[in-house]
Amino acid sequence: MKLRIAGIGALGPGFEDWPGLRALLDGAPPPAESGPVRPAPEGIPPRERRRAPLSVKLAVAVAEQACADAGIAPADTVSVFASGMGDMDITDYMCRTLAEDEPLLSPTKFHNSVHNAPVGYWTISQDARLSSNAVAGFTHTVPTSLLEAATQCLAEQVPVLWASQDIAAPAPFRDIADIDAPCAFALLLLPHGEDDIEVGHEAGGRVLELSVEPGAGEWPAFDLPALATLYDGNPTARLLPLLRAITQADAAPLRLPLGASLDLVVQAA
């Protein structure tokens, strides 16, 4: 399977967009002071944005970045949104509330608890009426959802917006998801051969060749100190080796585990 990258979005500790992340991937030191990750997606109306949780804001913000980078209207894309753990803050709140003597749940929080909340906010705010999907795969979320996005892109011959996010884990989740910091990434993918769309960054136009092969379930090493902790802990950050590869002219193929015995093999050309 061959795809073209037309746009990239990125948001996390020490970077607010793709250029900021690109600097870290090139070996630049992280900012001396880095405050909390606080996305403010412009496409969500202010009233809804105030009620939206961090998970939604992260996903929508990077989706906006990727579409703007590619110069493609959100309404013209199929979308695949992903998260390894969903909104753990809301899950924690709901479990605690339901254990109380008077289990009165906030309707807004309940509304935002579903796994497809980010893609719902995205499609409604952007009037995006093409097909949309929400994918979860715990630590294998990135390759699983990328395979879904690639399949739709090539089968339907349409632009596909892929976006993934995971937030920091509250205490009850730390035994299974020791996530210290939130991050989100988005890719605007085109069928290979769509060369009539101008792109605004040096990674634009890079071709990804994907295949599924037997594997050992091992993740590639990632040795950048500024991003190593994020990569090790956050399921969405497992995209970082691929983002690094597309900035290099001679990057080796990457093997991203789809499970214990299958890998998604990705070559950036």
C-alpha cells in the first residue's frame, strides 16, 4: 500500500505544532520552560469548547493543523480518530460518582465519555459529512488505526485524516497506563499519485509504503532524550519513530507491532 503525506499536526509537552516537534526530532533541546498542554481548537464554537475535555481539544487541534498544512478542507476528508485509552479523567470521574450514595452523573461528562467524542466534535464543528471512525487498540493503537486509515484511503481513493491522542493517566489507571503527559498527532493522507495538491512543509509529498508481515511484537528503539519518556509511556507517542523517519532521506523501514505476531511495516520514501 502506498500513500502520500500531505499534512501533519502535532501537540505535546515542549511542542505546539509540527515545526516545534521537528526541531526536537532534529536534536534540539526542549524549551527551558514548558507549561501545560492547552489546545484551543478554533473550529469548535466557544461555548462547546469550554465544555469539551482535553482529549477532544487535543484531537481536534491537531486535526485542524494537519488540514491547514495540507490546504485541504476538513469537509473533504474521511476521518479516522484514535486513542489508546480514551478519556481516562472522565472514566475515573464516572466510576467514583457511581460509587457514591447518590450517583448523580453530569450529563455533559457522560456525553463526553464515549470513545468517539473527539470525532463527533470534529465532524459536527467542521460540517464533515464523509465517513468517520474511532479506533482503540491500547498500546497497538497507532499501527492499528494507521492501517484502517490507509485501507480507506486506497479503497475509496479519498483524502483521509488520521488523528490520535492520549491524555495523562489519573492515579487509578497508572498500573496499566503509566502516562505522564498528553500528546496528539495527525496526518493528512492521500492516495499515492495525488500530486496536484500543494503542501507547505518539507515532509509533504513523502510517500509511505505499508505492508503487514509476521513479527515479534517489538517496538523500534527511540533514543531522543527529549521525547523518550513520552514515547515509552503514551500510546499515541508510538508514532514518533515514523515522524522522525519521514524527515530523513534514507530512513530504514519501521516495524510497528499490530499484536504479538504481526507487524505493520512502514517505509518512508
